[in-house]
Amino acid sequence: MPVPEYDLEGKIAFVTGAGRGIGKGIAQVLAEGGADVVINGLTDKYVVGLAADVAKATGRRVAPLVADVTKSAEVERAVGRILADFGALDILVNNLGDSIRTPFVPAPGASTVALTDESLKLVMDVNFTATVLCTRAVAPHMLARRSGKVINVGSFASSRGGISLAIYAAAKTALVGFTRALALEWAPYGVQVNTIAPGRFPDAVTSGEAGFAQRQEEARKAVPLQRVGNLREVGLLALYLASSASDYMTGQTLYLDGGLTL
């Protein structure tokens, strides 16, 4: 029996960085849930084919949108295009992110390069600034309608550190604070803001058979549930946060990591 609170029929979703990995899993499940979905990528390498595949499988309207969402002007154009083409925007999934490993400073005697201004900006832009820009761009529409769902995709790194991940962890931790504060600011307008913090979710397609097998073996040793996550599992949690089933949840960061942060 269908659960009506999870039905996204008539909803429009925008998922950033969704050509592969976690964003792909989220876009697929949201479409299965009944939403029309705009799939964003920096290039058309993955998003065009994925949009066609998801549309065929679900019967939903699924559109690719190429834009660099770390740039304010491109974000504004992207959101404007969605509103013009679809007439509304109900769900924003700020998925763009990358666990770029950058040593903060070289270890004594090491040949690694210290953190540069350029690499600092890149890690922050991809993992935090893009979320701020996209959320700001949808704000006038969602607040005026007094309805909307903002789902940020963070990382288990906001709960624990990692070697060469100082700036990445800082960016994802900033995302947790952003989620809490904005949820309070927007609560009177009926807009919920939450974060999913995934653990290890490699993409079998882009990782390759050998790379995926290696990630799985590493997870058996490091993750309490002894496996990597399935991309669909993140999509199912996003479906909950995008639907009316989660109308009483806001400002939360939900760790979906197989027990990695316990």
C-alpha cells in the first residue's frame, strides 16, 4: 500500500552535482517518488545520459542542467531557468561536494605541497560556498510560497577528522552550523532545512570494478556494518526529507554511515 506522505507527485527538485555518485542516487529515487527532477553537472558528460535514463525508467520529466554552482551568476541563471521552465521549485538538494585531500602543511622532511590559497578556495567553494549560493538563490521563491525543502549533503567528516582533510572537514562542519541556523531563520515560513551526512558511498560505475572492490574491502575493516553504502540508500533518506513525512524535522544532520561515526 502506498504511503501518501512520501508521494512527491507534482513537486520539482533541483539536485546539484548529480551526474554521478550520491547525487545520482538521490535524483533517481526522487524521480521514482514522483518528482520532476533537474540534474545539475559542471559538464554534460554524465548528466545528459543520466537524465534520459531516469526519465525513461520513471516516466517523470527529468532535465539536465549544466552550470558551475560555485559561481553566483551561474547559480542565479540556473534557478531562473528552472522557475521559467517548470514554474516552481519545491526541493533543493545541495549535493555538490568532493573530499579533496590537501595536507594543511608539509610534514617535516616531506615533499608534499602546503595548502595554497587556490586549493583552500577550491575545497571551500565545492563543499560549502556552492550550498550557500544555491540556497540563497531559491530563497525568494520558497519563502514567498511559505513552502520548501532544502537538503544539504554533508559528510561523516563533520563528526570526525582525517589526514589531509582539515579544510574539507571544516567545510562540512560549517555546513552543519549553516543548516541549524538557517532552519531557525526559515521555520516561520514553512521551509525545512536538513543535512544528510553520508559515510562511504562509492559509485560502482565511476570507481571501476577494481576500485569499487578495494573500497568495499576497506569498509569491511573500518565500518561497523562492514560494507560500503548503496547510492540508493542515500536517495531513500533524501526522499523522506523531501516529502511531507519530514514536515516536523528541521535543522538536523542525519549520519548515514553504517556506524562509522559511533
